[in-house]
Amino acid sequence: MWRVFVFLAAMVLPHALIAQDQRSLSGSVSYLERMALAPEARVIIEVLGPDLSRLAEARIPTDGQQVPIMFQIDLPDTVTGSLRAGLAIGGRVVWLGAPVTVAPDGADDLGEIMLARHTPMGFVADYRCGAVDVHVGLSDTGLVLDVAGARRLLRAVPAASGARYEAPDDPMTSFWSRSDAALVSVDGIELAQCHLALPTPETPWRGGGNEPFWSVRVDAGVMALSRLGMQDLILPLTAPQMTDAGDIVVIAADPDRALRAVLLRRPVICRDTMTGMPHPETVALSMGDHTIHGCGGDPARLLHGRTWLVEDIAGAGVIDRARVSLGFGTDGRVAGSGGCNRWFARFDLTGETLSIGPAGATMMACAPALMDQERRFLAALSVVRGFDIDATGALVLLGPDGAVMTLRAATDGSAP
């Protein structure tokens, strides 16, 4: 007997959208394996926008019920994005489904969403703390906390309930988990209550390097390795591990052929030695006594999922009261505010360049100084040919002759 869970997910949408007509989406979650769900399992449903912002989310106790489990969620009928579903036990997502497209002209019945066993390729869990994303991983001796662009190692400390960790040199930085919720403090600042979130899809993961040329692809339990002048290899993976420094270690081995490869993924921005394109990770691949180095991860991860605020245009500052912004979507669109008008365009990110197409904008009139700044901003966008992330975490948009704009990620979780 299916148990029906009916709920209105917590919406974080502009008031103008909330007032619009609603539509109900329904479906069910299931998996093929003959495994009983633990009584404490929860269904997690999330709807993400094109820029990976969360438009709706819900966590539903299963109370001992088994799959398939039906759900229903109400959304404004103009929402475009993707719905994801998963099953969590304690503080980990153990079953995860592929994204399902949600569009105004799409079907209201999503049917059965099949979940697959989820094995994280690094961090054990993702949490949403208000507008802040927090990632948590376990090392041999403690917990690795990734928040606000910084990575910290915490040690276990006694707690009346749940699991609590603190930074050895700073007890004001801590993580305290209780089932699928957590309390997080960073340098004495307590974040909003944290809830377990579904991991952003990252597979297949790719990396590689030059001199000599090599590439690696990690997906579906195997590592595919190509090296210039050598035979391609496909090796089964073991479970990934995390070091005290927060590095991810992926081991692939084929005992029958006495082959073993160790991939080290370090959360340090790496620039391709040929193109200069930044990647989110620095990687090293070892086979026996031989180690080769390169970059890993999708460069788009450095752009998506945040609002970038302009700090300067062509070396000149911006008017203090003007919020000039942009946000990159996963659908190839970029949009934001020019300080007066809303603007939008297409962008193209290749393995070598970033370019932004002709921009459209609303037609509001503002003070002459704001209008002049907006014209300079849109003109600067048209000459963008690449990007970088500097040592302070700022986004630098590059033109043919160097930097044309510097931006910094907003900390208030607001839309572009």
C-alpha cells in the first residue's frame, strides 16, 4: 500500500512569483534493490533553478514505510528548473535520483523516479544553512568542514546527543549533527539551522594534464585512464577516502593484472598549462613510482550557484548604492542587474574560453551617472574572453588585454 505524503515545500521565491497560480506536481520514489528502508529514513525533495538555487525543498519522514513512496508538491506554474529526489538515513544521502525537468508546459505527473545507490566521491554530506552551503567529509581522525571557501579540520568532542566536532585551535568553529539536521558555527558566528541537502550531481568527474598529455574519467564505479602513447585502461574503483587536509583519494585497482592507480584531488584552484582555464581542483595521478599532475573538476563549478557583485569595471570602482550583478545559470544563460535595469544574455564556456553574447535589458531610466555606469558594464561584458579566480576568491572577467571586471560572491544568498 502506497503511503501518500502531501506537502507544500518551503519556497524561497520572489513575492511576485508566490502570488502566481499554483500547479501540483506528483510522483513517487523507488529503487530496484530488495532492501528494506530503515524506520528513520527520510525522503528529500528539492527543486533547483537554472542557476542551482533552491526553489523548493521538503524532508518527509517515512515512519517505517517502504518504497514506492508517493509525493506531491505545489509550485508556481511559471517555475522552470529540475526536481531531484533522494532518501537519507541519519546524516547521509544513500539513494539518489537523476534530475527531472520541471517546466510550465511540462507534465504534472512525474511518474516513478527511480533512485540508485549513492556513493559520494568525496564529501560525505551537503547541508543547506539558510543561504549558505556547507559540505562535510570524514577523515581518519576527524571531520572536514568546507564553508565560505575555506576548509577546516575538526576533532570529535563529547556531546549529550548526536555527533559534535570542534576545531582544535578554535572551539568557536564547530559542527554538531543530529540526524538530518546540524548546527554550524564558524569563528563564533552561528549559521542558520542546517538541513541535509541532496548533493549536486558531479559525475562523470574528469581531470587531466599536459606534458605528457593524460586524461581520466571517474564514473559508475570505474576509472577510465588515457595516456599519450600508452594503452587506455579501465579500472574498478574502491571507496574514496578523505585525508586530514581535506584531500580526496580515489583508488582504482585490477588485482588480476596487478594494476593500481591512485588519484589525489586537492581543493586548490588549478590552471591548465596550455589554456589558462581555471579548474576547481589540483590533481595528481600515481601508478607505481610514477606520478603525473594536472587539473580536475568542471570549471563551471567556479561560476554556478552564486550571485556575483561587481566591484570594479576596467579598474574603476562602482557607485556604492548601485548593485551591479550577474549570475551564471546551468542552462547557458547569464543575467543580473546593471544598477538600473535588469539584463540577460547567453554565455558560452568551452575548454579554453568564456564569452558572453549580446545583452538585452529592460528600458528604465535612472540618474545619468547610473546609466553611464550601466553602459560601461554592458560594454565590458561584450569583450569577455575568459575568467579567473584570484587569491581572495574574487571572479576576474578577462578580455583580450587583461581584466575588464572584478566581482565578488554575495553573502546574503540573494538572486542576481
